[in-house]
Amino acid sequence: MTRRKVELEEWIGHQLVKQNGCCAICARSFGQLVYVVDHDHKHCAKKGCPKCWRGLLCERCNWGLGLFGDSIRILAGAIVYLQDNGGGSTEDG
């Protein structure tokens, strides 16, 4: 096993404890959910760099961030849109 892979596995173990086994965004328990390592795409194109690892996300939240291009401005706009148009919920979707 490579040093980087060992480092990633240790980081994942630490994050699972830190995040109480839940997605860093929606807080759903990973339980049987698949989790992914979220990483900063601006830092490096691959997720092999410890400096770019941000947290563990469920697939749904990871896809959401990706589709919104990790843009805080666009995500904030989506929140306002949902609030203004009665489509939002504070509950899990």
C-alpha cells in the first residue's frame, strides 16, 4: 500500500469520527450510504493531495456541490430562489 493511500485512510478514519459518521453537509448518517472524499478542485485536479481534502460527503451532496461548481454565490442564489418560491424545506429532501 502506498504512503498516500495509508495517509488517506487515516484521514478518512479521523474524519468519520470528527463528523460522527455523517455527511458534512446534510448530516445524514453514512450507515449504508456511500461516502466520498470532497476535495478542492482548484487546488489539484485529483483527490490525491491531503491539502485539498475538505470532508466526507454523501454522494447526493457531493453531486450537488459539483453541479453548482462549488460556487458559494450560485448556492446562495439557489437558497434564495427556493425561499422566494416556496420550494424549499428545512427538512431532509
